[in-house]
Amino acid sequence: MGKVYESDIDPDEFIRDFRESPSQTQPSKKPKVTSSDKDSPVKQKSKPDNTPQSHPQTEEEYLDCFVRNMAHMRSRKKYQVVEVDPIFIQKVKRIISYGDTPCCSAKAYINNVLAEHFREYETYIEKRQ
């Protein structure tokens, strides 16, 4: 018969403490809207005219560009692990689980979005390198 060790650690308390600990990446907090903000006219940011306007225009184009695009689905390369806001991951999972069509993973979706971003803003990004 083996020895039985008694522990002073309450497993429920341990799990509760673990869950309550904040992660290193906090979701950005939205600014609070005050009554003076409601009264002021809404300022819209204008985009520069030389920005390419090749965004997906319809839902089908969006799905083809980001969800059904399997370019980054099963890469044999190992990528660097990064932290993504859990709220964003939840939204991505909702997007890719919608519908009956086969779709990509959360990793592939994020890579598709980044690939489109880098393609769209290539001229600005090249200036920074």
C-alpha cells in the first residue's frame, strides 16, 4: 500500500485563483461615452485616396477571400506562437463555423486576413522596411 499525502490546498480555491488571474494581454477597453460626446457631431476618418479599394464587396467574396481560402490551412512549416485576444478568437471561430461549407481553421483565417492586409498595404509597408 502506498502512502497517502494530505494536502492543505483546496482544489476548488486553486482553480478559482487560476481562472481569476489576468492574462498578459488585456483586451482594449472602449472609451466611455459621456453625454457631451453624444451631443457632439461624429467625426469620420477619411482614408487617403491612394489606398487600394480591393476589399471584398459581397459576403461571397468575403468568404472566398478569408474563410474558404485554404492557402494557409495545412502548412508544414512551424510558425511562431503569438497571443491573440480571446474575444477575437471567439469571433473568428463564429465566422468559420457559420454555414455548411468546409472552411479553414482559426490559424488559416488569421493568416488569410494578414496576407490580404500585407497585399493591400504593400506600398506603405515597403516604405517602412
